Amino acid sequence: MIEQPYVYRHTELVEPDWQRLPGWADVSPRDWASAQWQRAHCVKNIRQLRQVVGDGLDERFYADLERDQAERATMSMLVPPQMVNTMVPHLSPAHPGFTDAFYADPVRRYMIPVFTDRREDWPSHPLASRDSLHEAEMWAVEGLTHRYPTKVLAELLPTCPQYCGHCTRMDLVGNPTPVVDKHKFALAREDRLTAMLGYLRNNPGVRDVVVSGGDVANMPWPRLESFVAGLLEIENIRDIRLASKALMGLPQFWLTDEVRAGMERLAKVARERDVSIAIHTHVNTAQSVTPLVAAAAKAMLETGIRDVRNQGVLLRGTNDKTEQLLDLCFALLDDAKIMPYYFYMCDMIPGSEHWRLSLAEAQKLQHDIMGYLPGFATPRFICDVPYVGKRWVHQVARYDRELGISYWTKNYRTAVESGDELALQREYEYYDPIHLLPEAGQEYWRSRVATPVAVG
Ligand code: SF4
């Protein structure tokens, strides 16, 4: 047997025992399987977290969480029981090491961030911003981002069944926090959705619609179904992708009779019209892939849709190791039939420096996972470069490792550059976390911050 850096082993999926958590000790399998029960028992604040884990967490954790929520958090807290249950899945809160294990848990690290997780030197990159991908600037109609020549992103609603600490759409999605007020759609939902369909009818160059939010699992099913049915009536739309992290965070929703029957109706029409419908989910760790998640993904595939794909986000402390990423990809592929598709670098939103990886780290991870997975299931590692779009991490044009600045080019114009003759010649910048730079690079950024005019 040749020794390899990664050893593949098939591991049976297991639903962690939620009854190990004092607050859910009496919850029946029937309640656990209910989407309604899950939504009603989400953990939304510290008091509710206490109710669930009892005395299992030290006071220092709650104080740390409270300080983060007051001073740093860009997302409010919302964690469905299904996700809480995948944190420290093998330990009861009565175990003396529970607090340390909870601190170290990869799911906790991004779903329940605490103050001491974040960097004190650079909690945010000086060029971090709300709406760091400038999606709102590229709205063709409110909520419809037209950022690529042939595809659009339709943000149907600004809520999700779960809120991730690192959410790229922190500008719009979720409830306000003490440090971030949220953008509000100006138009009523019906007017926005009607305007989106109208735009797509009038723009035959668009063939691909990512139906997102937020998370489509928060849309009442009949309204979501009628919107997708509306897309299916538009001649030029060939690909429809429904974005839902809830396929993992709240698989119970995707397993309801209403949703399964509705997806079957949509899949049938899509097949008749030769259109592909897929679900895109967002799973970051292997321990999140449980039998319920696998059942939800398979139930969706059984409706006749084209695929279920995963777009994870690279996060330090969650999935920044080759082994973690390969374990995740194999769990998705082997047992849940979810196609590993993308791993995004975490976007440059405020408060994300402790999560972000450098471009060099992402390139190394891409290198190190090659050759283990089937080619069709080998995910691409992506840097979403502001004003450029998604680029594979090895497509960088130039890279100054001392200053942590990578330079990227683009090959199409968006509406914001329609009159910009140099758009396709220009280089666009992306930035590594400053704390990873050599001293000269860190000094460069300290001096830029000291001269505010240079920070832009
Ligand atoms: S599910 Fe997606 S949109 Fe919702 S909070 Fe998480 S990252 Fe943001």
C-alpha cells in the first residue's frame, strides 16, 4: 500500500443524538422530522442557547458571544436545531470538555461566532465593505443582479431559515444587528418578482437564473413554485438554480409532501421544455452531512430535477484543511448524491478577517485536493473578485504576496461598465488578510490606514 497524504475511507452517515442536549431531551423523532417544529425551535439568542445546552457551556462563552453580538456581528443569530445538533456531535454538554469542544467546533465557528474568534489587530480589512460584490449596483431591476452576460441572480427575499456569520449578503439579508443596519427592498415583493420576470422576458441573452435570497426555503412554497413556473415559460431561460442552504440546515423543509410534490410538478414541466432545474446548497463541513440531509437531497433528485450541487465557503477554523475538504466532498458525493461544485473564498465583508484565507492558501488547497475525487466532482476554488466575478484561484494575472494584492482581469462588461472603454484592459484588485503578510506588507497597510485618503 502506497502512503498518501489523504486516505479515503467511506464513513456511514449518522444523525447525531439530539437528546444528548438537555433542552431537547424529550423531543421525539416525529417532532425532529417536522419542518414546523424545527423553525419554531431555532436558537435566536443567548437565552435560547442556554435552554438547549443547559449548564454545559461556561459563562465565559456566553460573555464572549454577547460581546460579539454587541460589537462585531454582522448577522443576527438564527440556528435551526438541525444545525445546532451537528455541533460537537459526539459529546454531551455534561462532559467536562464540552465548552472547549464547542469553541473549537467547525460549525459553531461560523454559525455562532464569538468575540475572541475575531482578530484584534485587523478584525476587518480596511477595504472590506458591505455588499462587497457590488450586487446592488448591478441590479437590473430591484433584487435582480445582472453581473454576467448570460446569467442573473434573482434575490427573491432577504431572509433565510439560518443566518451564517460570514454571509456575503450581510448588507441585505437578516435582521439588523447593533453594528449593521440592513438595506431594505423599496418595492413590494410582488412588484419586484413581476419586474424580474418582465426583465427576463425582454432580455433574450439571459439563459440562466440563480433563484436565491436569502434562501428560497423561506419563500412560501406556492409563491416560489409560481415564480419558477413563470421562469419556465420564458423561452430563453435554459438553466434554473434554486439556492438553499436549508437543504442542509433545514432538510425537513425539503422533505415535506408539499415541497416534494411541487418540485415534481416543476421538474416535469422543465423536462418537457428541455430546461434544467438544479438545487445549489451550501455545506461547509462533513459533520453537517447527516442522513436527513442525504434524504432531502435524494428526495429532490427523485423529483426529476437535474442535480443538487454544493457551493461551500472556505473558512479558517472550519474547513481550511485538505482533509476536511475531501472528507466533506466524499460525504456529499457518496451518501447524499450532492455534487461538489465550488468552494468560494470568503468575501471581504466587515469582521471576516479571521475567517478569510489568502489566495496562496486557496491555491494550495485546490492543488492538494486534485486527483482524489472523480474529475466531474472535483470542486473549483473560486475568488469572487469585485467588479470582475468568479475566477478560479489559479487564474490570477499577477500576485504581490508581500502586499497581499492579487490582480485580475475580466472578459465581459456589466451594465456599470457599459461606457468604460478600459474595463477589459484594467486589472482589478483583491486582498489577502493583512495578518498573514510579511512585516513589510503589514507596515504598508498600517501606513495606508494612517493616511485615510489613500484607503479609498
Ligand atoms: S444561507 Fe446564504 S444568504 Fe442566508 S445567511 Fe447563510 S450565507 Fe447568507
